[in-house]
Amino acid sequence: MSAADPTAVAPPLDGVTVIDLSELLPGPFFTQNLAELGARVIKIERPPHGDNARRMGPGVFEAVNRGKQSLLVDLKEEAGRREVLALLDEADVLVESYRPGVMARLGLDAATLQARFPRLVHVSLSGYGQQGPWAQLPGHDINYLAACGALAVSGEQRGGPAQSFGLPLADLCGAMYALSATLAALLQRERSGRGQYLDVALADSALHWMNARFGAWREAGAGSLAEQREATLVKPAYGAFRCSDGEYLSVAALEDHFWKRLCEALPMAPFDGEPWRGIAARKPAAAAINARLAEALAAYERDRAFALLARADVPVAPVVAPNDVGALAQFRERDRFDPGSADAPLPLARFPVPLEGMSAMGPGRAPALDSARRQQGRGDGGR
């Protein structure tokens, strides 16, 4: 906070120190969000190469470790554990993503750390949680989506299960639950004076996201997997449709009033009158309605169809290729890109919700290996 401006507001997590033992994607993405919110994040990396993402996916590493410091520490050595314990003396949050039991073998289990650091918020991020028959099972995103029921209803309606969505949903979903739970735990600590242990499982997090589907299927009486897949994957006037120039347009005219506007904007006969004005009548005919909509949109170039349906107030958006997202005026005008990468072909997005005190400059670059120790060597204490 600037001394010259007494009205200036500090970042939301100013003064919060996070010790981050995680690597690859879910944990680092979670702690990178903490860094964007103003926390000091010290990334503990295993020798000799550090986070495996540095070699396996350096672009991913750069994206999810911006604004952190790095310390190369061997937790298998007593000296390394002492170094981490010394850091925890002044830390607020500890994040780790080892398999259950690893922290206990290192003498850094939750009970030991809570006894020594009662204000510490200790976050364990794992695939299936700290107990249960699958707790020791290795996994990746597709496995957690399979376990919670999401994969079974993904893909093409007439095909088998497929991870058809181009994002690691369970990984990112778990990171967001870790973020929200940690912020809640820090708020609780302000009232109780005590930290706590958070057991965050990626599969549990994805399972919680399934509640909306479970509720819809229960209400609709969709008891079989075939019925659930149909209800999920085929909706009337809902999907991505190819236009005459080969580009795609997404349309989502589900509600009756949006359907009415769609029928006024495009030739949708024989579905443009009764009995199709109610969603209950349109649902069983979803495939035929979508075929008619595809036919209608095939007569238009995408940008012309987008303008037409946008003027008609129909839910619509062009299917934007990743390489074109950075130039999209919607995001540019909202300043949604990290200034450090804003001119890159694939710019990195910044934290999506601006809060008072957050830096306009963004979180900066990912740290060089052992950056904090190098700074200490310059005599600035790594700060």
C-alpha cells in the first residue's frame, strides 16, 4: 500500500503467506489464484529439476506459477524438513498434493503440524481424498470424471463415453473448491483463532458439480444411462451449428421466449407454430429441430448469422478458436488478459473478478528454479 495515498487499498490477501508443495496442475493453479489475490506464495520444489511440469509442460508451468517464489528443498532430508518448518512459523497456508500417507512419512502430517502451528490452514489436494478404498489409486482428470458419473454422459449421444470437453474439468474444479474452502477457512480463523485441515479430493469436487444433473434426471424420471445421456446431450435449438463459410455458431434457444424469437429470425417450419411453443413438446423432437436449425444456418455466413440472431435477442455466440480469443473485443475491453502476455498469440487470462487493491500489472512471470534462495543471496531475504 502506498504511503503517499492513505486511501489506497491493499490486495485482498496482502500479508498472507502460502507454502506450496504441490506440482503439475491442480495445486499450482489453486495457489496461482492465491498469488493473484495478493498472497505471497513460496513454491517448494524437489531437487534436482523441481516441479515435473517444468520439463513435461513448460507452458503449463508458466501459466499456473506466475507471481510465486521458488525454493529447492529435499523433504527426504532432515535439513529440508527443518527449512520448511521454519517457513511454516510465519505461514498462513500450507498446500500439498502428495498421495495420502506421504506427509505422515515425512513427519509433516496434519496432526503434527496442527499441534505445532494451530493457526495454519493445511490443504491436501488429492485424487480421491485421504481415505476410502480408492485413496491410494493414482489418477488423472479423466479418471475422476469417470468416477463421479460425468464421463458416462459425455461424448456423442449414440457413441461411447468420451472426454469431449477440451478442459481438464476435474483438475480445475478441484482447484476452485480448494480456493473457496481456503478463503472460508481463513475467514473462520479470524473468528476462532484456529486454522484447520482441508481434505480436498478432485473426484469429490467433480461429484458436487454433478448435483444439477442428478436433480434434473430425478425430476425427469431419467433412470437409465441411455435416458440420462439423451437428456444431457440432445436439447432442442441448442448446440454448435456449421455456417456456409465453414465457421460454427453456438445457439441456445431453450426457453420458450427465446425459441419464439429464433422462429421469427430464421425459417424453422414446420416447428415454428403450435404445438412447438412449449419446451415440453420440443424436447422429444430435439434431434429433428436441431437438424432444421442446422439447415437454416447453413445458408448464412457465421458473422451474418451471429448479427441476425443477436439483434433478435437469441442466446448466440460465435465458436471462437483459441488463437482468436486474444483479439476478441469482449475480453479486450474488459482488460481480461495479463499485461505480460497480452500481445502473445495465446495470452494468459488474469483473475476473472477484479477486487480492490489487485495489481493492474498482473502476477508477473513464473519463478526461476530456487529464485527465493538466489534473492536471499543478494541479502533481501527473498522478499
